[in-house]
Amino acid sequence: VGHVRLAKVDVEGAEAEAAQVLAPLLHHRAVDYALVEFSPEFGDGWRDCWSTFDVAGYSAHVLPDKGDDVDAFEADPLGETLARPGPPTDLAVQVTVLFAAP
């Protein structure tokens, strides 16, 4: 694979394994964006996945849920108001995260 504009990761609990497969591409900045869905229902594998992106220098942007302010998101999709730095201490609900290359 030469270059990936967007990687979509929705693997129902195998996020850590998927991130390890992507790791070489991430470290070479061969992936511009990755859209990853995390759910507490599948354990703590999301922590290792998030860490893989973090170590590679990717910024994380939690996308709005149905109850969030979608108008603000549409006005500035990568805005600081929706970016939550660092991984959460725990996941209580499913979240979709957009990781962006530096």
C-alpha cells in the first residue's frame, strides 16, 4: 500500500489488532485520516488502539453523537470544541474518533 487517504476501522473489539496492522503505515504517515469506532462493550482493546495512533503523532477528534451540537461540528469539523485531547479514562458509551495525521 502506497498511501491511504482514509482508513475506516469498525472491527467489533479487535481495534488493538487492527491498529497493529496499521502501525507501520501510521509511523510513515501513509494514512491521512482514520475513522475508528470504539465501544465499551468489547473490553479495553480501544486503549491500545488509541495509544498506537497517539505514539505515531496523530491527533484525535471525537465525532459528535446524535445528542451533540451538530451545527457546531459542521461549521468546524476539526474544531477544538469537539476535540477531546488524550484518550478518555474510561468509555461509558460507544464513540467514533477521527484520527488525523500531523
